[in-house]
Amino acid sequence: MKTSLTLVVFSIFSFTNFAFAQTDSTGRFQADVGCDVMSRYVWRGMDYGHSPALQPWITLSNGPFTLGGWSSYTVNDSRIQEVDLYLDFNIGEMFTFSVWDYFSPCDTVINNKYFYYDQTQTGHTFESILKYNGTENFPIYLLAGYNFYGADSDKSLYFETGYSFTLSDNEISVFAGCSPYSGIYGEDFSVNNMGINITKNLKITELFSVPLNASVIINPENENIFLVAGFSF
């Protein structure tokens, strides 16, 4: 499902990423593009596709605003894919407000009715997210996400918190997420996303290195565990 105004969170495994950045003469605009290959697409404790996945993305930023597109395509025969758009607004350095539009097209049909937005039949799910980013001296983030329109009739609510620190030149974060009532994440109150992520720079040559990520993710609600790892460059 996962996940802007015709609208994600974050690659864990990436093997190939082609990126560029460009700023206009005033220094206000920035564009970025990349493509990741994931060992698994695991989002908020749920596995989408049970397959490695190709995940291209693109962003255009201006001041506090970022407009982006993110997608995921499985590489096996399950044909699970997703194309999301989102809009971020940074409120100072401590808060970010986002609106995501999650959409999952199907390879086996010609017309996916992308521009169909009727509440009861649309394939879109819109989520609003408010995140407290933490500070350098207090690196704890808090996130709340609410599916306010579209395919999720339960209007699911999700909360997450995490703490980041550095150990032996590795960036480490621990996180936990839950939902307070029945919805896409589980029944009643559910803890569905717990784990740890470690990122280190993998040196390829004297001038080139890529970040290597590894995450252990546990979903107590579904009694599942995942180990996802890979490259991003």
C-alpha cells in the first residue's frame, strides 16, 4: 500500500542509485533523482511483495517545500507496484508536515483509473503526517500519520518514535511504531513496527563510497521478523 497531493519514509536496501542535484542561480531550487534496489519493501512492519524491489524517486525543493515522487516495483512475478506523490513542508528545523498520496497500479490491466477519486471506490489513500525531527542534542523523533481520505475506510492512525546515535562511526537508530485502533496495521491497539537500523559507509575506491544499511524489523502484531540490508548510492 504505502506508501502527495496526487501523492513514503525511506529505503533500507539499495544496490543501484543514480542521482544528481541542481540549484538555480538564486540558490533556491534543488532537484534530485535516484533509483534504489531493495532486498525487501518493508514499510511500518509490513512486507509488500515478498521480493526484492526497484524503487526510483524524484524530488524538487524550494525553501521549506519539497514535492516528490516515490515508487516501488517488485522484481519477481507478484507484480506488486506502487507510485506515490508527496508534499513536505518544513516548519523551522524541528517539524515537518507532509501529505502523501499512495497508489498501487496493476500491470495486468490497461486502465488503473488513476484520476478516479470517489471516496468509496478510489485506489488512492491520502495520509497526513506530522513529524518532530528532534535536535542534535536530543535526537529523538516523533511521528503521527493519519489516513484521512481514500481506500482506507478505517482511516488508520499510526504513531512512531525513534532515537539516533553514532557508535564506531556507524549511524544507529532504534524505532517503534503502533496504531491505537483497528485498521490496516492490526486489530484494536497494535504494536506493529519495532527494530534497529545501522548505516555505515562502504568504501569502494579512494574517492567513492556508498552507505550500507541493515535493519532488523519486528512486527509483534503479525508475529513477523525481517532482516533487510543493502547499498544506497
